[in-house]
Amino acid sequence: MKNLVIVGTCHDETTNYTAKDLVTILEKIDPPIIFEELPEEWNVDNVLRASKITGLENKAFIEYSNRYPGCSIIQYDIKNRNKILKENKYFENEKKLNRELEKYLCENRFSKEDKVAYQKMIGLYILRDKYLSRDYPRVINSEISDRFIEYLDKIANRFYGKVVDTYSDLKDYKGNVEFEKSFWLERNKVMVENIMRHLGEREDAITAVITCGYEHRGILKKLLGKYEEVLVREYWEE
């Protein structure tokens, strides 16, 4: 049996969740392996981290790997992640669509039902960005957080899927909406496959930490929990 501890992060340091906090969590677990949410083909060392990569995890990993050089840090995200997003112009099209939706609201072009749905979705995103993403590690790594993200995803998928089918001048964005949904599912699926492949190369009963953005946390817990050979638990569980 292999123990998997999934630790959700907010990627960038906040007042309530710093690299020091993540190092403290890792030291409590003392894992021989840490899985990192970067494309699997990346070969990351501390020189690269310090010069080109930013974020909460990278700062924590520099400190942790200097203290505990025997711990392996393995990248497990889908291959060519950034290239795929760039080739599909995902972020560019997402910004354009969101600007169009803001115009729809300002010009009162939504149906009454869609206006309510849009405002509800935006309210949830504000809660996520203003409060959840800036909260303490224990809150971010909680069932309430996982359920909130799952609910937000359902609301957003339903809204975006409807408006690109309903409004003629938004139909050009349908491909981007469908790409986002399918790529998100594929990424999480491949992440789990990569984790299980690496674990399969180890015969010992180890405890591995999986770090991920908190929006991945709930789905990774569900997918990994289906494997009989692993036990998924929280960092705060004894």
C-alpha cells in the first residue's frame, strides 16, 4: 500500500499561505517523493527554479531540496501543456469571450435567466479569488474547498456552454469552450496516469506528496481514490 498526500496550493504566495508554510507541511510528512504540477518532460533543478520559475511551490522546493537532497521531485503534468494551450490560443480567446460577456451585461443583451446565471458565476469567481485563494492551507485543503470548486465548475460549464450555443455572435467561441472542458478532463486523467506510473516503479510502501493547484485537488482525490493499491489522505490527518 502506498500513501498519497494531496496538498493543494494557491501557486503564488499570500499572507496566509507562504512557501514556508508548504515547507512545514512537507517536513511533517517527510516524503521520499514529491509530485509537482509541471509538464512531465521538464527537467527541473534549483538553478532553473531560481532563474526562470516563480511561485510558492518553486520557492518551497528550493528550500526543501536543499535541506533534504534525498527527496525526489517528479513533474507529472500533461506533456506539452503550455504548447497545447498556446497553439489553441486558449488564454487569448478566453479574454476575448469574457470581454464580450461583460459587454452583454452592460448593454443588457442577456435574457433575464442568463443575466442571473452570469452574475451568479461572477460572484462565485470573486469568492474564489478574493477569499478562498488567499486563505490558510488548512482551509484550502478541506472538503468545503473541494466542493466549492466542484460547484463553481458546474455553474461555469453550464453557463459558457449555453451562451455560445444561444447567442449568434458568441458562437465563434464554442470551440474554445469545448477545448477548455475537454483539456481539463484530459489533463487530470493524464496527471493520475503519470503519478501511478511512477508509483508502479517502486515496490516499497512509500508515502508520496502530490502538490497541485487547489482547483485540481478534488478531482485528483477522486480519481486516485479509485486505485486499490493507494490510500489517499490529508496532510493534517494523523
